[in-house]
Amino acid sequence: QVQLVESGGGLVQPGGSLRLSCAASRAAFSYYHMAWYRQAPGKQREWVVTISSAGITTYAASLQGRSTISRDNGRNTVYLQLNDLKPEDTAVYYCKATRGGGVYWGQGTQVTVSS
């Protein structure tokens, strides 16, 4: 079992930046593939970016070029840097951990982009 806690969301103006964090409870964090998803009001949850246990990253087109995922295995934490935010980026951002057959989600952190 892995508990995930996201933080770092908030209200930001268009063009602004935020860094989201996802802290995991397990010491074996480095073996987990980590991903960020987001869910906008009235829409389905969508995949944003993945970082594998080996550090390989894959981005969805929606945020490619405006986001960077990274992980600090010593701190059991994955980060998502969001830049040049747009109103359409408004959503709850969720962290997901996977390893083998296990899938774990955090509770989400709200990102609101508005002037």
C-alpha cells in the first residue's frame, strides 16, 4: 500500500507557474512508475505525464513544452513544474503510482488559472 499526498496547487494568473508535489509514504518509492493526471470540471480524468522508475519521461501533448516532471527518490517525492499556465489548465491534478499490479492515487490538488 502506498499513500500519496499532493500539494502545491492554487490560484494563478494566466502565464504563471506552479510546482506541484506528490509525496509517497513508502521507502520503495524508487521502484514505482509515477504519473500525473488532471480532471477539469465536467470532463474525464486525463493523463498528463509519466516518469518511469528509470527516470524516463513521457508527456501528453496538452502540456508538452510547458511542464516538467521530476522525481527525488531520496525524498519519496515526484514534482510537476507547470509553466505558462492557461485557463484551460484549470483542473484537479492527481498523482498516481504503479508497480506490478498495484495502482495508487492521491487525493488531488486544485489548480485554478484565472485573472
